[in-house]
Amino acid sequence: MKKRILSGMRPTGPLHIGHLVGALQNWVKLQDEYECRFMIADWHALMSEYEDPRDIEKYSIDMMIDWLSCGIDAEKSIVFVQSHIPQHLELAMMFSFLVPLGWLERNPTYKEQLREIKGRDITTYAFLGYPVLQAADIALYKANAVPVGADQLPHLELTREILRRFNALYKKELFPEPKALLTETPKLLGIDNRKMSKSYDNYIGLSENPDEIRKKVGAMITDPKRIRLKDKGHPKKCNVFSYYKSFATDEQVGEIEQWCKNALRGCTECKKIMADIIIEKLRPIREKRRWLEADLDGRVKQPLRENHKLASEEANNTIREAKGLLHVLKI
Ligand code: TRP
Ligand code: SF4
């Protein structure tokens, strides 16, 4: 029997090439090896966006369009919206009985976000419980593995602790302990060398057109020591070069490295080629998006409706089992 995977993303903004190389390409491959469940984590998005939730709906449907455009297949995998399956909240509540506050307060990701997230009040009950809902997401489908980036590892460790505690208290191995499937690709930085993020406006979006992409790649920071054409460059210190490693063939990477180190060609040309590579990479995605958008109801919403039924059935079964272990009255 195939092992099962669950992963999710928060619909808080447009998807960009960082999501593509950091997660989506990997998800697409995993679909053949595993039974996959991919979730649009709108409740998790609302934990930080609750003061102004107007864009959640748009970002959620755009996320589904982007996923399908990038090769997520709603026939192979179950793709659904977290808030459509009420059992996520139900299981999160059951877990909250047995999660000591200290586990949540000590969580390094939580402490970091309290320091870093500005302009939003996230000192809330729900935000502290973020990992409890995430544990419920994973447990509801009894996932064996979760593809995540390194930043999510503390959350996954908490999930394992919560599930272990549940299984131990109620003396049944109801929930498997999920393993992390770490994405190996290094994180793509934004065009200004900071973390690629909507809030820094330094990202290349999956739906941007060729002109926008050329402009953004043209504005990227290169090796600061390479000022004139005849200066020899240091590819390791250049963000454009790390893009080559993510998007170009090994042969192209080798060629650019020689150009740069030996000052054979300039940065402007190097960036032009990079822009073209990204444009070509995104072309089939752009075309698929156009096709999907031509019949949003049939090609995007209908698969969501069909997948919803499947997710719902699995979620119901798990809740029935968990309620049985908690001895709540059946009538
Ligand atoms: N916390 C994840 C993120 O910020 C999103 C998420 C929610 C998730 N539930 C999940 C990821 C369950 C993996 C498994 O990206
Ligand atoms: Fe970067 Fe290319 Fe310029 Fe080298 S030639 S510094 S890799 S942009």
C-alpha cells in the first residue's frame, strides 16, 4: 500500500517561483509515489489575516489555479480547502485538551514570529495554537509523511509529540507519527537578496508576464565586486547564479560559471539569459492557467467539489474513531 502525504500552504498572497522550486515541483513528483492530500490552509491564513480577511477567497482560488497549472493533478491527489472540512477544527479541539501550554509557548517558530511579524496583532489564542491545528490537519488523514521546508520542522516535531500523547493516553495507535520529507532545494532569495516574500515585494510571481519578469531579473543584485565588464566575477556570491542552479541545465550552469569567473561576458547579458529561462519555464504554466481560467467553474471548482467529498469521508472516519476513544455519548 502507498504511504500517505499531507501538505498545505496558506493563501496569503500570490504564489511565486520560490514556491515552485521550493515545494510545488516536489509535490508534483510525489504524486506518483504517495497518496497525496494537498490543502489550501485558509484557517491558518486567517490566524494572521483575521483583521482584514477580504483577500482570502481570491488567494485561495488563485492557489488552486496555480497548483493545477504547475502539475498538481486532482485525479491523482485529493486537493481541498481546509475550511470546507469542519473536522479539522473538531480534531484540533480534541488535541487541545492534551497539549500543555508550555509546548506551544516554547515553540521557536512561534517566538520568532512574535518578534518578526509586524503590523498585525498575533498575540491571540488561535495563533498560539497554530501547531495544534496543523497537527489535526495531518492526523485527520493519518498521513505518514509531510513534505516541508526546514522552517516547518519545529511544527512537525510538535505534531509528533501531540499524536504520541494522544495514542498513549487512549491506548491505541490511531495516528501514525509523520516523518518530515525535507525539500532539498535551497531557498530562492528575492531579487533584492532578502527572503522572497510578498511583504518585501521582491518576488517573481508565477503569473507574471514576460516583460515584468525581464524587468525584475534585470533589477537583481549581482556580485557587488563585479562593476565593470572586465572584472572577474564570483558566481558563489551572486543571486543570479543561484537562480541558474535552480532553473538551468548543468551544462548552462557550467558555461555561466566560466563566463563569470573569466569575465567573458557581462551581467546584463547573463541576466537576460536567466530571464528567458524563467519565461520559458513558466510558459506552459501560463498556458495551463489561461485554459483553466476559461472555465473556472468546470475546471477549477468542480475538481474541488469532487475532492471535497473524498476528503470529507476520510475526515469523518477519523473523527468517529477519535470520539470513540474519548467516550462521548452516542445516541
Ligand atoms: N504551516 C504551513 C505553512 O505555513 C501550512 C500548513 C498548514 C501545513 N497545515 C499544514 C503544512 C499541514 C504541512 C502540513 O506553510
Ligand atoms: Fe552574477 Fe552572471 Fe554577473 Fe556572474 S555574470 S556576477 S553570475 S549576473
